Amino acid sequence: MSLARFGVSLDEDILKALDEFVIENKLPNRSQAIRHLVERNLVEKKWQCNQVVAGAVVLLYDHHKGDVTIKSNDIQHENFDVILSSQHFHLSHDYCLEIIAVKGIANKLTQLSDKLIGIKGIIHGKLVMSRAE
């Protein structure tokens, strides 16, 4: 992919906010910050327009409580068409982290993540989305 250079004029307040964004996110320069912000905007637009997106559902749970694993597996099997893979990590004797890679229509992925995160026994869950292409 080739890069195109262009000039940007910003109010001082916006430039200061951009520089703070660079520092807060440990980005190497303003160009990376602008690229990051534009990319995030594109992903959000695809999500709102219910287009095909890719991402991950991250789940943290205590595997000793309830039947979280069984319920999660059942939901994943019902949605095999949008699940690419899943990884299971043992964080400690009690806690597990599961990362489920997904690709599909934004609404379906949101519904899937809501079902998974809503399982009794899930301590924390989050859906992270990105562009599919």
C-alpha cells in the first residue's frame, strides 16, 4: 500500500488534543494518530451500517462456578457460521480467559457476544470489532 502525504490545518486546541492523544496512546507521531482515528471511525461506520466486520469476544470466568463452559460451547455451536476459532487460557487454578474470533454481519456478532457475556458466571466480557477487509 502506498502512502499519500497531505497537509492539515487545525485549530490550536485540536492540535493540542491530537498531541495529547499521541502521548496517551504511545504513538510515534501525529500521522499514526490520525490514521488510528480515521480507522476507528471507519470501523464504527461499518458497525452502524450492519456490514461485515471481524473481531473477538473476550470472556473471563471462574470455571468452577456453574456450567459456563457448557453453555458457552452450546452458544458457539449454534453460531458456527460466524465463529472462526476460539482459544482457551488458564489464568490460574480458578480463572479462565477465552478469546473467540468472529467474522460476520455486525448485528449478528453483537447478538452473539451479548448471549456469551450474559451467561451466568461470566466475570467480564467484551466484544472488540475491526474491519473485515
